[in-house]
Amino acid sequence: MGTSALLLLILSALTVQGARATDILGLRLPAEPVLTPNTVCLTLSGLSRHQLAMCRRQPYVAASAVQGVQIAIHECQHQLRHHRWNCSTLENKNKLPYSSPVLTRGYRESAFSYALAAAGVVHAVASACSLGKLQVCGCDERLKGDEEALQRKLQHLHKLQLQALHHGKPVGNAVLAFPEAAPGQWEWGGCSHDLDFAARFSQDFLDSHETNRDIHSIAHLHNNRVGRKVLLDQKRRKCKCHGPSGSCQLKTCWQVSPDFRSVGDTLREKFQSALFLPLHNGHGGIGGLRVPRDTQLVYFERSPTFCEQEDDIGSPGTRGRLCERTEQGFAGCSSMCCGRGHNVVREMRVERCNCKFHWCCYVVCQECRRTEWLSVCK
């Protein structure tokens, strides 16, 4: 059972009190699930003692964190879709992916997965906070500005607009008394994502899984930090103009988590330039190298070829994988098929598409069908 199925299993175990079902993509799903420690924490396996305690104290936040890990897995599958290892093994068990063989090793792929998961938890928790789904957090109070002054300005602008309509004048003329915001001038308004809370929860929840001080834990903790930092560095400001006909007499802005695809793109670049840390002895030391400060992913084991199925290292192999006959890179048949050759077949494919992540805690996808000629690794 994959992680997507696990999230649906959590959902099916929830008690919905007085909630009306919502029709999402043809599926009848509960609108507002009521979470308890039992419906979340006892359904998940693979939690450390500290994670289980956190989950019992804050089941709604933990459920958002689980969804963040799922978002990260889907992004991992997108970013490495042309690689021999494409993150598919991270969804194989009905628990968090950290028991996956690849995530227990020190490969370059391990580093990428850890960083993505840490960023995914920040993204999902911050989004849930801003939607009002979590009692322990909400909007970032530091970025609210003077709310009373803002409301007075908005009311004054609205009053001018009403006066113009009452006297039959163009609305644009009535707001001349309200000066248009100068370029670059804006005020805090709306609900800013509480990224600091989300980052702290991500750190506390995921880093607590690393209980040892060996090279594995050092590298995994470092890559978690890289993932969180990439997301926080890409936080962005969304703005709204207030005024008639698209004018901008008043501009309010709020801070949001970045689009997760851009986070994945940045981490893929870091995956490609990750730093190898050689061990100088068998006790987890790092030979002569200082771990970089939250800017580079690090790994300490050379990746296998991932050509053949080897369950002990998390390699599903590439037999049956699609490849591109005309490409020379990772997706090309020569590389993807590891020299075994490929077959060309005509096939009607049914794929998951237009996937949507819904709080909490499920993914709904449509099915897309298409017929095409495919190159398949022998």
C-alpha cells in the first residue's frame, strides 16, 4: 500500500460530525474530517517515540506534515522521472518513507529525498495554518501591519466610491482624493503564512527521527536544513490592489510559501551538484572536509547503477521503464535500459493526471487515457 493509499486510509477512519460530503472530481468525500490522535497517530507506522508524542499532542499538525511528505514524494517523482531511480519505491509501504532502503543509505538520491520532505512539511503546515485548519497557528502576527488603520483606509475608499455612484459620477474621479499608491509602496494585509512555525515543526518532527550522531544522522540533518532553507529563501509576496477598474489606490500584500515546483527545481540543481563526503574511518568521521553551511546537499555513499532490481538497496530496476529513442541523456534508451536494448510497442496508457492535494489528508487524481508508440526497456 502506497503513501497515497495510507492517506486515504486515514481519511476513511475519521469521524465526521455534522459535515456534508463534498463532490470533488466525482468522488464523494467528507468536507471537514475530525482528527483524533487515534485516527492519525495509530494509523501511521514508523514514527519515533518523539514523533508519536508530537502526533498525539497535535494530530492536525501531524496530519498536515504527512501530507507535506506526500507532496514531496510526488515532486520527487516529477524531478527524477527521467532517472533510473525515480522515487517510486518511496510509496511502497503504508508508513512514512524513511524505512525505504534508499533513505537508510547515504546516496545522492537519499540527500535529495530528505531535503524535499523537509521542505514539503514546511509548505503543507504553513498552508494549513493560513487556511485556519490548525488551532495552534494561523497567520503570521508579525506581518499583519496596523489592521485598524488599514480598515479605516479601505472604508474611506469604499465611501468615496459609493458617493461617486450616488451622484452619478465616474468612480475613478471620486477616488482622486485618495492618492494612488506609489510604485513599490504597499502595506501588510491579508493572511501571511507562518513559515517560522512551520519550519520549527518540520525541524522538531523530522530531525527527531535522527537519534544517532553517526555520519548517517549528520548528513540527513544537514540535508533537512538545506530543504527548509531553500523553501524559506523562496518565500514570496502576493499583493492585491484596492480601487476601481483595476486602479491601485491602496495595495496590500502578504507573505506566502513559494510554489513547490520552484522548490523542487532548486533542489534538483543542488542534487546534481551535491558534495561527496568521504569517510576517513569506520566511525562516521568526515575526512578532511567541513560540511558546508546549508547551501549544498551532501552524500557519503556512491549510488548504485539502479539498473537491476535489488530490493535490499531500494532499486526496482529499469526493465519495463519507458525511454526516449532520440535522446542521449538520462531518459535516452541507451542510458535508461543499461545496454539491454528496448522494444517499441503501441499502447493505450492510463495515467494519473491533474492531481490535487486536499486537506486533510488525501490526493485526488483524474485518469487520462492516450494511445501512443512507446519505447520500453528490455
